[in-house]
Amino acid sequence: MAEDFQAIRSAVDRLLLEQGVYSPVELLLAEGRLSFPDYEAWRCGQIATLEEQLSGNPARIRALLKQAGQYAEILGLRAERRDFLSWGNNAGRMLQVSTDAGFEDLCRTHYQRGGDEIQLDLFMDNSGNVLANGIVAALAARRAEKAARLVDQLLETDPSHPRLSKLDSLCNAMHKLSAPLADYGAELDYLEGYLAPLAAGELGAGARDFLAPFWRRLADALRGLPYTASMPTRHASYPLGRALDWSGVKAAVLNDAAWQAYPVMRLRLAEAAFHLGERSTALATWCRLCWDFPDKAAQAFAGGALPDKELRPDWERYCELEPASDREPEFDTPYFPAWLLLERTQTRDALAAEDAPQIHAPGRAYAALHELLAGGSALTEQTMTLRRELQQAHPGLFAIYMRSVVPAIR
């Protein structure tokens, strides 16, 4: 339980750092209990209650939110009840989180710093800034008509306002959503090089909600097209990932007949599976990448392509291992899955011994170690045979096994 509470504290701290406020619904999104497409559908009024879309044990979800609220109170944050309003030009309807009043209150209670924060100067807290803040809220809620109306008011009220031009550009960009996509490459360059950075700077946390339809528009233009290694962003899985539509990413990858031939596609599938709560599938996909494309796996892992907060430090510790002598092989990438068997018991469930490729030493090391760990403490002829196979495949891994596992099971 202490470890769980530490993880909750870290998650709340991240939200406070990124958004300046702790929102229970944002925590559910961050922890994979709620998918962003389901959240979108709820905010657009297509789903009656948010609770019906949550994944996982309801009691554990409530415990998660209660502990997060307790931690927010320990930090001295101010509790504030907030309502959720529907998105779109017909927005403004009150949304229901749950039919249970207690869970409803739990999700609506936000926490933010209060009491000692720096107050806006009276001269800065003018009508222009109020209008600018209204435009930001309207854009994040995808209320194009309201945003345009407020931009016109800001132009009349404060034509020299420093944010007017950028907010007007964001407002005008919303017209693209209803226009046909003529040039994918040009649209992607515009979105990544201009619109996304502009939205991040002006809308803050609201940029995610504002940009998702733009990413989905690009994905719609690519559906059914095969992946091409020379143009990795021209596959529907890429913009769907930017839209946080992990179910869509998974489907787009698996619908491509040649997906296993490309490391990028494997990484996208692993990331999608992880965010969907399919941790065994994600772990198995990362391990197979280490065997089949070791250089690409090492490059991706070192570059921060592992959303799994536990696997990242495992990889870093593995990279620090040194062979005992010059005669022993290095602890290189293909042996990482075998070493991981000793560190994470989930690995044994994710990949069976027969799943490992027997054509090379890393696969044989994995298979031998997997069977050793599954065989228990009995010192049989089979156990001795497997130990010899592991020692032949990688003496360093054999030494780690003998030091850390054998004494523990005697």
C-alpha cells in the first residue's frame, strides 16, 4: 500500500507540474483508467456518464481518487468543486460523471494552490485579459463560434492586446476541420511546425483537447494505407497516437499485414498496448523487439520511447552491467529480456520459453532461464541441463542467476 501511495503522489505531482491543478478526471486519464476518446465522447455529450467508461475495479478506482485527494490536502491545496460542461458549438450542457453522488463529488473536486499565490496586478486584470481567458476556454472546449465572437470583442476592446494575433490564428485554424485534406504532408508540417506549438503556448493543458480533432483528421486521410519505412509519419497509427487514441493505434498497426517487419510499428503497438492496460502484450512486444531489431530497440529505449515507468529504470540498470572478464560476452540488448526475467515476474507470463527464438544465444538464454525459474528448487537432471545451457549462452547471466535466485529458493 505504501508503494501504491507513493505512485499516486508522483502522479498528482506530475499533474500539478504540467497543469497547475490536480483534477481527478485528469488522473484517471493519466493512469489509463479512462481513454481519451471515451473522455472526448463524454465531453461531446455522446455518453451519459463518465463512470461507465472507466476500466478496472471500481473499488480500486475510488480508493485511488480518495488517496489522491488526501495527498492534495496534505500539500495544503485548496479544494474547489467544478462542473463539467459539454464541448462543441452547442456546448454548455451540464455533464454527469456518475449516478452515484459520492463518486460524482469525488471527481468534481479539484485542488489548486491558494492563499499565497501571486495575485494579478489590478491594471493587468482588465477586460482584455478576461476576454483572452474566455477565448482560451472556448478553444479548448471546441466552441468555434464563441471563440470567434470573443476574438471580435477583444479586437474592439483591446486591439493591441499581446495575445490577440495568436488567439485569432487558433480560432481561424478551426475552420480547417471541416475542409477536405488536400496535401497530407503540408498539413502535417503545418500542424507539427506551427499549430501544435502555438496551441501549447497559448492554451496550456487545453492544447490536448483543442488539437485532437486535427490529428484525427490526418488519421482519417491515411486509413488503410500501408506503412512505408521512408515515410514513418504517413501511417494512420502516427496521428492517432498524437490524438491519444490508443485503440485506434493498435487497430491501425494490426491491420497492416507487414507491421512486424518494421520496428517503428512494433514500438507503436507496444505503446498502445501499455496505455490500454495490456501490460503483458506491451512487455512481450518490447522483448521481441530486443531479439529481432536490437539496434533499433536500444536506440528507442535510450531515446525515451518507454512509457512504462518501471521498465525505464530496469533498462538503465541493465545498461550499467559489466562482464566479469574480457572473455565473457557483453550485456547487450538481445539479452535484456532474459535478464528481465530475474527482475520482473510479469515477464514470465508475457513470454513463454517457447516464444523465444532458439536460433541464437539470447533466445536460448531466455528459454533456459524461463524454465529454470518455473521449475522450482528441486535440483534435478533437467535443472542441471538448463543451467549448462544458460551458462553456455551467457556466463554473466548464469552468474547473476546463481547469485540471486539459487540462494533465495534453497
